[in-house]
Amino acid sequence: MDDARKRVDQVESLDDTNPDLYEALQSLTVAIEDVTFEGRRIETESRTFERTVIQIHGDGDTGFGEDVTPSIEAHKRLRKDGLALPTGAQTLRSFISALDTDSVLSEQTALRANGNHLRWAIESAALDLALKQSRQTLATVLDRTSEPMTFIAGLQLGDPPQLLRCSIQTV
């Protein structure tokens, strides 16, 4: 099954599960002017890995998303080559649909083990920007109540888990 079909299946699945929530997010408008990328190198006692923070700018606000693909080469290529995203005022629905037809996104994801990492980072940044531009919280848009939560997801903390010393630097 090709990536576009998988994406459609995932969206249809989410849409069937909670159509009102998904519709509320898709109908948000976002004005996109530019995209920039900031590299981060994280060094621990056991390994070094990179992340790229996607920053989508528009109307004086910036939305953030983080590409967590494990490939250091994919991060370097993304920061070197960049990525042209659809610009102007649009709904999140039209922005995400444009990503499905955008050949530049296909080129950036072609050499990745999982192209969804980049897509999720871009969609997260676009949603963050749309929320900031509308001056709403995610809870407000979804008609939910915010509650504090604490979580840690660390698949490489070992058993028993132990915190590793690490350093984070901009690259």
C-alpha cells in the first residue's frame, strides 16, 4: 500500500472515530508565510542523535513541531535543502491535503525509514500556528477541559530505568 493511501486510511479511521473533534481541527484557519528549520544534537552517554525543529511562521506568530526521525542524514538533508510549504491563508484541511500532493515532501521522505515523522512535525507546527493565530487553546477548540498531566516516554532508559546525562546543542 502506498504512503498516500495509508494516510487516507489513517485520516478516515480518525474521522470515523471522532468526526466532531477532527472537523474542529481541520476547520481552523492558518496563515503561512515561511518555514525555517533548527537542528538539535543530543548527546548521551550511549549515543548521539539529532532532531529538527520545524518552525512555521505567519502573521507574527510561530508554530513549532519536532521531526524525530532517527536518520541523522535525513535531518542534515532537510536543513540543507529546506522544504517549500503551501503559503497563504488556508484551513488546516486544505494545508494537509496539499501536503499529500506536494512532491517536495515526497522527495524529503523518500530516503527515510518512516516518512510520517516529518509529516507529523509539519502538521504539529501548522496546528500550533493555527491555535496561536486564533488565540485559542487546543482544549477550547475541542470543547474539552484542560487538566495537568505528567508523563515520560523513554524507551531507552533501561530496566530498571535510569536517567542519563545528556547535552543538547543547536546545530
